[in-house]
Amino acid sequence: MAQHDMLPAETVHDGRLGISDVVAGSCQADAVGPAGAEGSPQGRDSSPRPALHTPDEPVSLKGLGKLAVVLRSMWSQGEGRFALVVLACWIVVSLASIVWTPKKLWETDGYHVWAPPSADHLLGTDGTGADVFSWLMAGARTNLLIAILSVMLAGVVGVTLLMAMVSRSKMVSAISVVAVDALISIPTVLIALILAVPMGASIAVIILACGVGYGLNLARIARPQALLAAGSDYAVSARASGASGGYVLFRHVLPNSLPSIMVQLSLSAGTAILAESGLTYLGVGVPSGVPSWGHSLSTSVKLIDVYPLTVVWPGLTVTVVVVALNLFGDVLRQAIDPIVNTALRKVAA
Amino acid sequence: MRFLIRRLVSFAVALLGLSVVIFAALRILPGDVAVVMAGLNSPPGRVAQLRAEMGLNRPLPQQYIDWMAGLLTGDYGKSMLTGQSVTSMVVERASITFPLIIFGLLIASAVGLGLGVAASLATGNGVRTFFRVFGIVGGSIPALWGGLLLVLLFARGVGLIGLFPSQGFPQEGWGSPGAAFASLVLPALTVGLIDGASLMRYTRSALADVMHNGCMIEAMACGYTRAQALIHVGLRVIVPQLVSVAGLMFANMVTGVMVIENLFALPGVGSGLIADLGDRDLIAVQSELFMLAAFFLLVGLFVDVLHRVLDPRLRRSSEGRM
Amino acid sequence: MSVSIRDLGIVIGSQTLVSDVDLDIADGERVGLIGSSGSGKSMISKAMLGLTPDDAVLSGSVNLSGVEAVGADEVTLADLRGRYVGTILQDPFSSLNPVTTVGRQIELPLRLHYRLSKAERAGRVRRMLAKVGLDAGLADRHPNELSGGQAQRAAIATALITSPRLIVADEPTTALDSIAQRQIVDLLVRLVDDSGASMLFITHDFSVLARATTRAYVLEHGRVVESGATSDLLAKPSTPQAGRLVGAARKLALE
């Protein structure tokens, strides 16, 4: 305490020069967040770059513990619960439709064409007298297949491009960045039309077009985070201690980009469902005779002037499922963010 | 400047690459273009004649070079069906598709930006929920179904309130502007509302991110109210981002536009391409695909450049930091 | 402008950030508010002007020369801000509008509160730039083309352009390097004293506080734990909290 009295003002002021350097360093985390958000939990949470604070903490969802925490936190919100229930129903119905539908798909009722909903035909019949409900059930599995395969392909294409974009080889990264920038403006439907010339209408056209198109999107969206992870001290030190470039990419960069990749992919699944209905209607998607929601929707369009009600069901089905996939993505974004989801931090610790 | 040159080079390379892909797509057809075009049950002489006419008996690289040379000199070939030049066909169709896209984009921007700002300023729980539901559900509706719902509501003859035609485009085209415009209202609304809902969601979340930014607080500290700061500063700060998103959205919007053209029987670029594909008019299809690819690459180029211009942070200053 | 804060409380959600704060600033006085990060000092300055987040709930009273700020409507507050109260924030790079020029940023309070011709505004901006020691040519630059010190000078110019009666400086030196820090504090003190305005200076750094203020409040966990003349606080902190802050300054000074 005695020293305080002896400290001349000048020393304090000189000392300040020393202090500020240290202070400036220690305050960087604050400066990165929204300015003046000090003491405001809301300001912190809404920071668009929370990953900056913990770029090296792998937020991958390894282990069932984390999965359970994420699912529970999604389930705890109304929107998340809706999404999970709808998606679960979708999967159950798809599987069920393989062994059972209320009516045989090809069983047509010539006397009851365009019939309104009844006990016999839950959602009525279409122009050939086929049961609309049964076709929607069977369509569920085609759309599930399309969504899963498109997302998987988009994931492979996107991650490959992403890895090329953050690669240490200047040439590889420059070329891939420029290529993605240029090609990203090519619409999915154009890719589908080019593919449809030799392939005709086929499920593969949808999957390839969506996979490539959404893969490009994914690479562009996940790039900032991947770059951040690639430049983090952790990745740099791993490299310094002799880890190969590929090891660093797969052990550090990929796990850190995983949250944004997963969110983007779940949104892509919804877009793929929408693309299916559009492409099938245009005649370059699911071939005629194969049940799909796009097929049901297109069939019901033809006589809309006369039977407007038949168009409700397939459109409603598609909309509800796509809403669920979008909500799933939104809720997932929060549930796998360790800054928002505190329970996740406890599991990781 | 270096950015512009790099971007132009990538544009040219991408276009060249896509032209090869399109060319290849038409050559790996089972059989060859002539067989497909002549159709089954055609006399054998017809196929040979077509093959000679289209130069299909030349080697592939030669064919590709001839095609490209034609494209570069503005010769996009002739439709095998009607004999009309592909260029004039596409120009005719574009006179419908372009206005449709422009109207659609205008509606999407008005809805997206307007409701996005309104949603950011909304404080009531009910209002917030409404905007959230609108954004999520609006962006999840298939274009085909959305168009049908609008038809059921507003189309003459079918709809509850018959206001607009639901089918076709007037014979005289833009010669009767009133009728032409009326026939585009429902198609443009369909495309615009669906993409407007997505743009609204994006605007809202981008505004929520800048809401607590220093520059918003600074703007309010200078004397703006919260709402004014959001509109004058917040919106301006996210505009470059929004331009990029709108560019991506535009690419997604095209599937919807093609579907909508078919649904409303508008003889536009999309429905025309689908018809040519169905008619196996492959020379026309090949050139049309190339034109579309070129157009979209150009849009992407334009969006990237516009993003740079609008965001001074990305501009390379000649002096650099002092 | 005199400030009188009584029983100020700030709650966001279930978190109480500030409680029972009393604070006075007399006309022309330079008063400091010091505390470690997260102590709620920034929130107090925001509460004075209605700049707290949407979901913050305020209680108590903030009296700015007879105008009650707590519970005032947005238009009244917006009229105070920029006209009678100038604010300087911590990080100039995040607070200056990145997509507008420095000159447009500085003249914003003038445009919002006074009817002046373009030429008059430009003249005032030019004179203000000279006062804060910036080259007139910088008015056409964007913030990302400035150095940290230059940007904070531009932010000071923005806060002072309308000759406000109160300056709220919220950690204006934290984001700067050490040499720029001292220059900025000295500049701010000189300009504020010349104009006769009052100032509330917020910092977590006692050595900066000593240079900028005559009287100060020490804040910890949202409560005022000690107050008095800045030199007394620095020499003889009577509470352990203030002692820690002074001690931290001393320790770093000795290293």
C-alpha cells in the first residue's frame, strides 16, 4: 500500500503504455464480438461469428451423448418437435409403403374417376381412378430416396470442393474458388436439362443435378468457416508437428466446418424435394408411372378447372415436408452451436 | 481491376467448359442425333439425309469447332421443325420470359425487403410469429402448387375472384400491352411471392446480425431512431450481401419460372426449350442450352461485380492503409 | 449538461446487469466510470440514451438537465442523441458505417438535427477534421482506409460536430495501440474542456482514467462500490474492488 503513495503520476502514465499492449491483446475477444455488447448476453449470442472464440474446439457430433443432447434440445422447441415428428412420419410411411398401401397402385376404379374423399378412398381418386392416398404414400419413398441421395452427392461434391478451396496448394485453391464462383450461377434446372438430353426423364437426372448444384452452394457457404479452421493455431501447430495436409484437413478443418455443412445439407434436402416436383412436371424428372409427389402434383394439375380439390393433397404434402426440413435446419443450427446450447458444452467438457 | 480480369477469364473458361458439356450431352445419345431426330419408323434414307444435312458424318472435333464458329459469328442454327432461326425463336420467347422475370424479381424484392424490415422492427409476439410462418411456409411451397392456388383464387373462370387470365399470352403479344401485362400478373406473383418469402427470411436474419453492430448503435447515437437506423444504415450495410443472395435466388427461381410458363401456357424461353426437347429438335436445344448457360454465367458475373461496387470494404484502395 | 442518475437498474431476461446505481455529473465536469469487463458500465451509458437492446428492462431514473430518459419515447431520445449528447464507442472500425465516407459519417448528426446548406455542412466538417487533427482529404475516404487512431479521431469528430453539451465516451481507447491511446485521451479532454461540455468517460484502465477525469465511480457486478476524486481513488482505494483495479494497473506498470 505504501508504494501507491510513492508512485508519481508520471510513472502511472508511462506504465499505461505497457499496460495497454497487454490489455489490447487480452481484449481481442471482446473487440471481435458486436461492439459494446459487454454484459449483454443477447449481444453475444447473436454474434454471427461465435466460432471465432473457439475455432479449435471440434464441434463434431461424435458419440451418442452429443447426439442425444442435440436431439433433446431440438425436441424441446415447438418448431423442432414439429420437424422431427414430420420427418419421422415421412420415413415410417416410406418404409410402410413398400409392403402395404390402402389400394394397389395400379388398381384403378373406372367408375370413380376424380372422386372426392370418401371412406373407400381417403383422399379421393385421380383421373384414372387410382387412389390418391396410396400414390402419395408410395411417392414418399421415391422422394426420400431422392432427398437422401441428392444430399449425399451434394455432401461429397461440396466437401471435395471445400477441401480444394482451403488447400495449401495456391493453384488448387485459386482454381477451385474461381470455378465455384463462376459455376454457382448455373441453375439446377439447366444442369437437369443438359443431363436429360442423353438420359431422358429419370430419377438420376434429379439426383445428379441437385447434387452438383447444391454441392457448389455448400462449398461456397461453408468456405469462410473452413478457412478460419485451416488458419487456426491448432491446425498450424498440427502441421508444424509433422501432420500431413490431408490429415489436418480431415481431422481439424472438416470437423470444424461440419455444423454449417449439416445445416446447409438439411436445407438442401428441402430444395431437392421442391426441385423434384418442378422437374417431374417439366418431364425431365421422375419418369411417368413411378410414384412421386411431383408426379401426383402434375397429374392433379391437368384438370384443375373441373376438380380443383384434388390438387390440395400433393401440394400440401410437399409443403409440409419442406417446411419441416427448413425448420429442422434452423433448429439444428442452434442445437449444434455450443455457444447457444449450453448442455452441449457440458457433454464436450 | 485484377478481380475483374480474373472474373472475366473464369467466365470465359466456364462458358467454354459448359459448351463442351452441352455438345457432349448431345453426342452421347444412344444412336446419334439424326436417328433420334428422325424418329422411329422413318425411312432409312431420311436418317442418312439428316446426317449429311447436319454434318454428323464429320469427325467430332470438327463438328464442335463448326458449331462454336457459328455461335461466335451469331449463327445459332435453324430449327429442324419450323426452319425458323434459333436466334429469332429465342428472341420472340424472351419477350415474354424477360418481363416475367423482371416483374417477379420486383415483387420478390418489394416483399422480401419490405417484410424483412417490418419483421425486424416487429415487437409483438403475434406479429413476429406471422412473419416467421410467412417466411418459412412461403419459401417451402412448390411453384407449381403456388401457381395453382393463385389460379384458384384470382383466375377468370376458375377462381373465386376472377381478375386475371390463367392461360396463354395474347396473340398480338406486346401489341396489346394491357392484355399482355394482365396475363403476366399471376405468373409473376407466383414466382415473386415464393422467392420474396425466402428473401424476407434472409433479410431478417441479416438485419438481426447487424442490429447489435457498432455502426447501428453509432447511427442511433447520431440521432436516428431505431427504425430509421435499421432502414438507413442496417439495410445499406447488408445490401451487398443481399445482392449476392438475390443472384443465387435468381438461379433457383428459374426452375419456378419454367414450371410457371408451362402451367400458364406462356410461350416463353423455358416452355419453348421443354417443347423443343419433346419435339427432339436437338439443334435448337443445343443452341438454346448454350444461350441459357451464357446468360446465367453473365448474371453471376454481373452480381459479383455489383457486390464489389456496393461494398467499399472489398474495393482495393489505391493508397492502401496509411 | 448535468446528469443525475438515481436507482438505475437494468435487467435482461433473468439476468440483472445493473442495480441501485446513483451517479451525478455537474455542468462541465469530466466524470469517470471504471470497472472490469462485464461489470455493466457500458450498459449504464447505453441506458442513458435508450441504446440498450430491445429486451432490456430499465428502472429508476436518468435525468439529463431536466429531461427524464428512462421510459422516454424513441423520438425524444433520438432528438437528444447527436444534438445534446455525443457518443464515442469502443471500436471505431465497427462503429463507423463501413459503406459510407468519413465525411458523410461526420456530418450525419448535423443532417439529422439542423437545417444547413450543403456548403455550410462541408465547412463545419472541414473545421472539425482540423480540430481532431485529420487531413481534410480523409473526408472522401471509407473507414477501412484509415488507421485505428485516424478512425477514432473521425468518431470523435462525429460526436462533437454539433457541439453537444454532454459527451459519453465508452472505452474510446481500448481498441487502439498505446501511443494512439494517449493522443486520443488528450485530444478528447482538450476538445471537451474547450467546448465546456460535460463528459462521462468509461474505461477499465485506471491510468487512462487518471488522465481523462477528475472524479470517478468504481463499478463491480452492476453496483457502484466506491466513488470520489480520481486521484484519491488511485492513491488510496478503500474497497478491495478498486484496489484490485489499481493493483492491476500498477503490476503491469512494473513488469
